[in-house]
Amino acid sequence: SIYGFFSKDKLINKEQTPISSYLYSICVHMMNTVNTQEKYIDISNFRYKFAEKHQTFGGFIQNDSQEFCRVLLEDLSNELNEVKTKPVYRTFTNSDKKQKIEKDEDFDKSFRERESSIIIDLFYAQLITAFTCQCKEETYCFQKILDFPLLLPENTQNINIMDLLKNNFKPEIIEFESKCKKCQ
């Protein structure tokens, strides 16, 4: 929640965390003007600092809001990352006999040893892709995500989010060049 962001104010300073700093000051200003007659809040300093780092968002052309949100959340997460000394990146293999849930927990733990921020806690999800060979051997791919696009059908009448999610996560048959370690 926003309170979690405000509790990180000791981590925020203009030199090391410019995006977080400007966003923090905008939020404080908004909270202070809730019951006032002020009709707008000047966000030009935030916009300038953000465009300085991400030139795609400079100028006055229209940008994709989903892309902006993703880039903003990545910046905030990087700036507010509480892990200062990151351990060596570990790769996970399917050679052990751990169950999917154990591998999922191991991946999450390893990720959080390198990345720990209020943004990770609130916005990141973990996606597991399972690959199943004809011999029923399963391998998994784990990925942390901020978002994933859902494809809209041409006819969007009477469509709901559950239909979109079911369509996105339905099984697919994929032809691979590599061979299964179990059956070759």
C-alpha cells in the first residue's frame, strides 16, 4: 500500500533515488492538499527527471501508459532495493527430484536474496511455465513479472477477465529441437 512506500522515506534521497524522491514529494503534496482549494499539482520536476533517465518519455509525444507504469515500477524497485550486497546468481536445474512447489519456493527465495523492495512485495508476481514431454517428464521455467499482456479477441462483446486468463494459460503443443533428458 501507499503506507508501505511512505515507511521507506529513510531510503529516499534525491542523489541516490531521484525517481522515488520526486514521486514521494508528489505523494506528500497530494496528501497535504486533499482538503484545500488547490486544483493541480506541479509534477514537472518528476517528469523532467524521469525523461532524463528514459528519453522515450521526453518531449510531448503520446506514450504507452502500460510501458510507463512498468518502467516506473522497475525504477522504484531498483532505487528502493534494500539488498546492498547481492549474492551470486544461482541457476536452477531440473536434475533434483524436488516438486514444483519446492522449486517455486527456492526460486522465490533466491530472487528475494537479490531483490527486496516494497515494489517487489506489492506488484511482482511469479510465473511458472511447465514443459511436459510426451513421456510425461516435466521441466519448469520460473520468471518474476510485473505484468503480462492478455490478448483481446476481435469480438470483445461479453468477454470477461476469466475468459482472457483461461485463454492465456491454456496448454500449447510446441515442437522442440532439444531432447528430453529422460526419454531422449
